[in-house]
Amino acid sequence: MKTILILGAGKSATVLIEFLLSQAPQFSWKVQVADANLSAAKLKIGTSMWGEGVKLDVTEDDPRRVLIGQADLVISLLPPQLHILVARDCLLLGRSLFTASYIDEEVKQLAAEIEKKGLLFLYEMGLDPGIDHMSAMALVDEIKSKGGGSGKLLLAITPDGSLKGGNSSTISANTATTVDTVALSSFTTIEYVVSIKQGSKIRSSKVLVHTDGTSVDSTEYGIMEMGGGITGIIVTASVSGTDSILQVTITDAATTNATVKLIKTML
């Protein structure tokens, strides 16, 4: 039986714990939830025979390391400033770590050792941050299930407006910015995931582009938003000469310094 250790039994842990407990009988998992509040940990487990709630003050080194050492996988849903304690122990004890939080500089400094030990440290695996990763992975899985290949990150528009992985450009209000160009003769259907982030606001959508060789039509769907959403975003495809171009237009002057990630898959 594999043990999954979840550190933290707050509100953000609820859905994850429920999901892992629902899958535990199939995969023979033990789901251990550790929290400073034992009652909260036990409440999250409920009556499931596949789970266990335990009391843990995560700032105490020895008890924390005992639990991590007994686990096969560690998931930290603690306050962000505590992740580094868990990360260092996981590295020391050879355990992989998942969390929904951003990667901080202290963890980045451990990257070489993590890679050397062959461990998997996955950060930004949640809703906010992480919705762009999750929506992209959902699309990749869907495409693979239909026999397609996986997508890849093509470019990113940095906060100063320049495009990395594509031609240098800038984004300004009421201006269409071309984020991808594809020859009409080279495809029939393309599926994009377009994720746009401005500060704590995130907008992610899928765009399906189809061509008959001379014209294109595009459909944007599956729009997901976090942090209040980002207003004034239009994503469309059109023909330019013998090419199909995908463009992002900002119609709201307040939407500036946005970061755009694009994943493209030929269907």
C-alpha cells in the first residue's frame, strides 16, 4: 500500500482529499492528512477506511520528518512560507513533493539536487496558481486519447510586452497582437490553449481553428477565469496571405502587462 501524505487540512485541501479517498480503493492508497488541528484532519477523512488524520506541528523537525519518511508522496497545502521546510525534508529523505503554490527562490536553489536524486517536485498544481497548467494538461490528455500528439509551449509574452519564442512585439489596447502564424497548406484543424495572466487575474480558453485551404473559421470555448477575470480579451484566427494567424486583441485599456502562454496541437 502506498501512502500519500497531505500536509494541511484547510479549505483548499477538501476537494483533493475527497478525490484521493475516492480513488484509494482502486489503487490501494493510504491517505494520511496531517494538521495542527487534529479534529480538522479527522473531519476531512470522515469515515473512510483508506484515510487517517494525524496531529502535526509542521515547525517541529523530528515529527515532520518521521511522517515524510513514511510517505511515498508528499502534498503540501500549508501556508506558502512553510513549503521550504517540507521541500528540504523531501530532498533529504528522497520523497517527491506536489503543491499548489508558486516556486520561490529558496526552492529554485534546490533544483540541481532534486534533479540529481531523480525526484519530482511539482509546483503551481492547483487552481490559482495552476489553472493554466491544468487546462493545458486536460487538453493534451484529450488529444492523446484521440490519437494525437502532445502540445508544446510556443511563446510567452513577457510583462514588458515582448514575445519569447516568437517575433518581438508589444501588446497595447485596441491592437491585435499576432501570437502564431501557420501556413494554410500545412493543417486542417488546430487546437490552441491560450492562457492570459495579469497580476492575480487569469483567463484560459481553448480555440479551435479549421481551414479549407483558403479560409479559416475559429471558435473560442471553455473559457475559465480566476481572480475576477480579465476584461477586454478577444482571441480570433484570420487569413493573412497564405497563412492562418492567431491574434489576441485587448479592448480594455486597463488590461496591460499581461503574460500569455500558448499551446498548439495539430489535429
